[in-house]
Amino acid sequence: MVSCLRQFEEGSLAMIGVIANPTELAVVREFFELFKTPWEFCRSDRKYEVLVCATDSNFNKNAAKVLLIYGGQKLTFDSEENIDIASQRKGNRVLSYNGTGIPIYGDCVTFRGEGGFLRDQESQLPAIRLRQSSEMVVARIGYNLFGEVRALLTAGQPAANAAIPALELHIAVLRDLIVMSGVSLTEIPPVPDGYRFIACLTHDVDHPSIRLHKFDHTMFGFLYRAILGSLCNVVCGRMSFHNLLINWAAAVKVPFVHLGIARDFWYEFDSYTKLEKGLRSSFFVIPFKGRPGRTGSGPAPSRRASPYGANEIAEHVRKLMSAGCEIGLHGIDAWFESTEGREELEEIRRITGKSDIGVRMHWLYFREQTPGTLEKAGANYDSTVGYNETVGYRAGTTQAYKPLEANQLLELPLHIMDTALFFPGHLHLFPKEASKRVGAIIDNAVRFGGVVTVNWHDRSIAPERLWGDFYLQLIDELKNKGAWIATAAEAVSWFRKRRSATFEGLGGELTAEIGADLPGLRLIVHTRGKAPQDSLINGAVSGLARPSLDTK
């Protein structure tokens, strides 16, 4: 179904025209699904409020009130306008925007002279040149916007830059340039009506029962960490003495668990539903036991194989579903081959009775072709793009996005994972340090909208990890900051609803598909010197401080 969200007065929608290289057209389309504002590829028969040009080609310089020219190399425009290039560098440059660093992964130029609110952090030279008159504003920005977006959505960011939502910052820079040039901008932000952002609580089910492990690496690892590792953690202040005793007691109980005398303390499905108190979360389960799968170059390590298959926990799966939880696929080879992907997805469909199944790959296996492979296999969405070794924004965004290799499949990026926070060899943080890392990600969601996707493994609230208290604090923080806590499938459905919204002409209607039981969309109008006007609910969207245009 289609719903009219709002009727606009004639001329109230500022239209952005875009000129880009033919190879970047798909990137442009995806960028403006994330920055949801009226735009179109530039037509020669009309004049625009804003013209964004990201190619060194001839164009009508008088075709817009605001002309924004992106490029990381010297352009013909620079010679025509006598713009003096100070330096050019490929990658490894960080630009400072109102005190926030934006990493640039492609070519970037800086300009000679003073002024500019976008600067190279190292040299302090401006990466933007502005010229303002009574008739128009011209900005020359020293990097290729759509090249940066392509890099983020394909290769992603290195772990060193994981904390930076670079794509959201690129949107913020463009938005601020337009608004501070005097053009009112209409936007559908990635913020559900009635909330400040979305949060997804997800669980990779790797070890649902310690009874499945006897004389294997998982059991020996558990015993080492429960006995000696816990003692070391108490000495260095990472663990309380009370939890040390819990872990030692669990190690003693292992033989009795195998004999069926003691409770299997790794069976924590019921504990999660109690902890989450009616909140609906997503569980990704492994389809087949004993299959390690493959890497891109050959067989995967044997320890990647699971001692269980989804069929063996089918009763628990159905119990979770009756509590409102979502069941997804924790894939083995679906990331690499669509035939295996169809087999794995079909096993989850058979057990759940659901046709639309989402995916997160075991050990986060992923390659650039994976989205297309999963789409061909019939996956509803993927939620693999994240880090094993750290937390943050691998794709540089807080939003669900469509990978460039896919036609319909959306990627729900993974932002926070328990093992990345606490494992030796990864961040190995103390709880207070972990709270700061997680808090920064939540604050970015409040600032930019979008989603915070959390992965708390099935055994992480059990001995020897005992990360349940931290998980409870995380849930409380998400709720206190105004999150809509949804399953991964619900979050993806909301982003599809937002993507369906279209601006039907400058004087037409804004329409979108209706999503059952999903929060509504918000409409924000940004005007220079005024707080953003929200037409659906009261309150302004938090964002970066607005810079003044410096024309020096």
C-alpha cells in the first residue's frame, strides 16, 4: 500500500541536481537513499537550487543557486577559477570538520590560503574553497564524495577508523553546505517516529550446550579460562571474586552436566528472554553440524564446525519464536556460494515455517560478492558487515544500506560485539572502558539516527564469560536514550519503508509504502538560522553544529 505523508506547497521542495561519472551512478543512488532528500541526475533543461558535481566535465555553472564541486584531483574548474592547489595525496588523510575527523580513502587535495571549516588535520590547510555572492554560492570540495561512499560500502574502513561514522559525516557536510548557503532542505531522516534511533539485540548461537563438548578445543578453552583466566582477571581487576567462584563452581560441575545430574549452564535461551523482559531479539542459528565450511582459498579451520545443527534445537527455536523473537541463519558457506546458501536457508525455513530469513555469517565471513550471492540464495537481509576485533562502523554508516552488488538485499551493519569488547587479542577492555566505547556508538545514533546492532553471543551471559550484567546495562542505556528496540527483520523492514518514500515533483506529494506495526517516518525541513522543523512529531533532530560560510 502507498500512503500520502504530506502535501507540499508549490516550490517548497529544494531539488538537488547531480552530475557524476557514469561508473558512480549506482553509488549516487544509494547515497541519496541514505541522505533521503529530493534529488535527480542533472537535466540540461532546468535550473536547480543545488547542483552537486563530482566529475571533471563541462557543465553549466549558472544552472544552480548553490554549486558544489567535489574532486580529489586538480580539475579544469580549478584552472578556470584560478583555484590554487596546495597538495594532493591519495588516502591516509583526515579532514577536520568542526572538530570531528573524517578519514579520506581516495585522492584528496588541499588549497592555499586561509579560511574554510573543512581542513586537513595534519597541515591545517583548507580542503574546501568557498565563493559567495548575492546570486550564488560556489564550493570546491577537495575529495570525490561518491568515490568515498563506494570505498565505504565495498572495502569498508580499517579497524583504526572503526569509531568514525564517516558516511554519516559526509552527509552532514553536504547538508550543512546546502543549508548554510540559504537553501531550505527537506529530508526524511533515519529516525523512526516516536524514537531517536533503532536498536537491534541479536545473538549468534555458537554453543547452545556445554554437553555437546567433551575433549575438544572449546572444552579445554573453557576450563582454562574458567580456572586460570578467571583468577588472572580477579588479580587485575577485570572480574569480581564472586564471579571467580561462579566460574570455578561451573568447572567442577562439568562432569555432572555430562552425566545429566547438573543443569547445562550454557543453555541460556530462557535466560535471555528473562533478561530482555519482553523485548524481541534475533537469534542466528547454525543450520548443520560438523561443517567447517570454506574460506576464500580452501577449507576453513576444523574448529569452525559446529557440534549442533538447527534441527537439534528446533524445540528451543519454536519456544523463542513464541516469545516474539526472530530466528535467522548463522551461515556456513552461504557467503561464498548461492547453492549452499539456498540449502542453509531452506533448513531454517523448514524449522521455523518462515519464508523471509535473514543471515549473519559464522565468524563474519564476507567478501565483496557476498551480498549478490546471498540475494541469489534467497536471503531477506544480511547482518555480517562488522568487525571481529573491534566495535564500530565498518561501512562507515549507522544505517541499513543496499550493497552495490545487490538489487534488493539490505545490509544491517553490525556495530557492537561482546567478544570484540572483552576478548584478549581483541580490545580486551575493562567494563568501564567498554561502557565508553559503547556509549560513543549510542551517542552517534542519537546524533545521526540509524541503528545500533548488538551481537551478544548465546553463551556470553554464562560461565566463564559472565557478561550478563554489562548486557543489562547496555539494554538500559539503549532504552534511556530513546531507542526503538526491534528485531533485525523489523529494523530492515523500517528501512525498506523509508526507502520506498518518493518525492513526487516539486509541488506534489511525499508517498511511502505502509509498513504494518512499524513506526512512521519523520519529515524534517532544515532552514538557515532556524531549528529543524519536524512535521510529524515535536522536537528537532540532533546534528553537527552548523558552520558559518567562510569566503576568505
